[in-house]
Amino acid sequence: MDKIAVTGGVPLTGRIPVSGSKNACLPLMTAALLTDQTLTLTNVPDLADIGTLSTLLRSLGATTEHDAAGGRLDLRVARLSSPLAHYDIVRKMRASVLVLGPMLARDGAGTVSLPGGCAIGARPVDLHLKGLEAMGATLDLRDGYVHATVPRSVNGGRLRGVSYRFPFVSVGATENLLMAATLAKGTTRLVNAAREPEIADLAACLSAMGARIEGAGTSTIEIEGVDALSGAEHAVIADRIEMGSFMIAPAITGGDVVVEGGRLDLVSALAEALDAAGVSVEPVEGGLRVRRGGAGLNPVSLVTEPFPGYATDLQAQMMALMTLADGTSTITEQIFENRFMHVPELTRMGARIDVNGNTATVTGVPSLRGAPVMATDLRASISLILAGLAAQGETVVSRVYHLDRGYERIEQKLRACGARIERIRADD
Ligand code: UD1
């Protein structure tokens, strides 16, 4: 397995481009299941998860054409040849469950393995399933699979529009039901829906395909079902998590970087936290300029929340930054249980962090030391890279396949700003 070696101590300066969003692209890809015409996505990031979902879609009957270098992906599902999302693929990536709503909407049947993904807590899919049931699907959980059908007694096998209130905010469940509702009979009202920018991006693509959607990006979304959707071309929104991670890179190294494609509206909670820490974030032509001069970092306390609150996917990175603050910060994780797996690894680098339930208390230290550490999930991995950029000496991060799921050309992008970072190939 590949490793990444980082020698810290260089303040990053220069420009880092932001890629298309992985979390937006995955649901957009599953939207191809809703039509027999071609869906073309551009600004597609070149990441392992995109390949995994393409494999899954091909197993369901899709033809895919991927120009990875050009960031273009053509998907066409002339017909759903096999509505079965197999465990071997689904276990690699939790977002695979997003094929269920579209399959049910298109053909009234779908079977999906219960998902895997990052090891950050139990992460059930009960909301996805309850919502689809409310729309008329019958579910049978057997042998680790969800077998879903829409009985002929329900609109001749077609999902029905409903008013559905999510008991709490779920990004994935909102996306699944939004897609299912586009082809349902009647109007669907999703209440307490997720407001993440990826939802609005998905709705924009579905609307280009002919769906009738109002309110995406707010907590109530209304969808009037149509009989069929067509193909479309859609550019994937910028990756706000990659953007935020790159904003923390100059903050932690005391550098000065323009994050190209950076947009304040996508990372406002992070920008506020950086401002409180004493890091300057300024919109400039084409992006966001982030810099920290010689001054120290103020401690900042934060709580993760659904958008527009502070993103859980940027929690580990902020913790890495706070390990070097002049004082004590608290970080409370409200979205996922068990999302502090980076803590023991940061501690190996000299950080002082105490975890009590879902709150970590971080007492700043003057410096971190490089160490061998292990990536445990996608966002933990980047926090270790960020810590390594600031640490004295060499940090070797193992299990970087987690990182490769979410960060495109990470070494090249950071190296272009002066980082001393190398990939050690498993076969070297
Ligand atoms: C998405 C993102 C992930 C991000 C998360 C929260 C993708 C591919 N992934 O994940 O990077 O960290 O949003 O911003 O977009 N839950 C249930 N039952 C459900 C669904 C969710 O209990 O049916 C719980 C989850 O365990 C979690 C919380 O709800 O505690 C939020 O999860 P959700 O918003 O659904 O996250 P994902 O869509 O999986």
C-alpha cells in the first residue's frame, strides 16, 4: 500500500486549484439511472470513488465513457439490465445506496447491499428506506440486502408523491428521495431536508434533465413528478471540503496561498473559524487568498453541524490546526459518532488532545514532531498531512488509499506551493 512522506516546516505559498466535488459527483452519477439518454458530467474529479461508482453503474446496465484527464464522464443507462447493487462494490463506498431511489423510480424495483464506507460510526440508512417506503415501496431486508419493489397496486408500480419530514438532517437520504421523487406520480414535499450545496447542485442537474423542483438548498424541497427525464450536460460544483482543507494548509504552515475556485459562500463557517484563529481569508480574483503571517494562532471552539454550520468533513483538519494554537480549543462532533480516530495519530506527533464523549479538548503546543502515522478515514488522512506540513521532521502517513478516495493529485497540488511531500509507492 502506498504511503505519503511529508517533511514539515515550509510555509506554503502560491496557488492551489480546487477540483470538482466528489460528494456532488456521486449522486449526480446515480441520476443517470433516471433516464435512458446520456448524462454528461464535466468538472469530474479523478478519484477512486468515481471509479468505484462507475463500476457499480456498469453492473446495473450503464455504459460509461470517462475522460479522466479532461474531467468528463458520459453515462448512459439505455435499460436497467440488472437492478442489483452487489455487496462487493457497495461495501467499498456508502454512497452506493444512492442507486436505490433512482432504480425504484425508473423500474419499480431495486436490490442494494447494505453499505460500507468509512469506518466512522454505525451510519445506518434507515432514513433512506423509511422515505422510500412512504413513497409506496415495499422493502424486504434479507441476507444483508434490501430488496425493494413498488407493488402494482401503487400507481401500477410507480412511486407516489408524499410529504415526508426527515427526523434529522441527512444529506444522502435527501438526495435519494429527491431523485426518486422526480419520476413519482404526484408532488413530493421533503421537510427538514439537507441544505448542503451538493443538494442544490443535484437539483440543478435534475432540472436540466426535465425535473420540476423548487426549494433545493432550503430545508423544504417540493418536487412535482414527471413521466420521463432526458439527458443533460452538467458541470459539477467545486469541492468545498477540498477547498477548506487547502485553506487550512497556509494557516497551519504560516503561508500565503490563493485557493483557486474558492468561494466564501461554500465555506463561510470555516472562514469564520479561521478569522477567529487570526488567519486572513480574503476573496480575490478567481478564488480565496488565505494567509497567516508571523503571528500565532488563537484557539477556536467549534461544533459540527449540517450546512451552513461547520462541516464535519472539515473537523479533523481544524483539529490539526488547533494543536498549534496559543491556548485551549474544544471541538464537538455532532454528526458522526466515532469521528475522532485522528486523535491518537495527532497525539503521536506531540499534540495534546483529550476526548470526552463527542468533545475533544485541544491544548495547543509550540510545535509538532514528525512521526509515522496511519490514516483511518478520508478526512483523518488529510488532517495528518496538514499536521505533517507544519511538524518538525518527517511524517510518513500509511494507508493513504483513504486519501485517494477524496483528494485528486494531492501531492502535486501541495508541492506546487512548496510542500516537501512524496508518495512512496508500495512497489518501490
Ligand atoms: C454525506 C457526505 C459525507 C459527510 C456527511 C455529513 C457524501 C457522499 N458523503 O454523507 O462526506 O460527512 O454527508 O455532512 O455526500 N443517518 C442515519 N440514518 C440514515 C442516514 C443518516 O442515522 O438513513 C445518520 C448518519 O449516521 C450520520 C448523520 O445521519 O450520523 C448524517 O449522515 P448523512 O447526512 O446521511 O451523511 P451521508 O449522506 O452518508
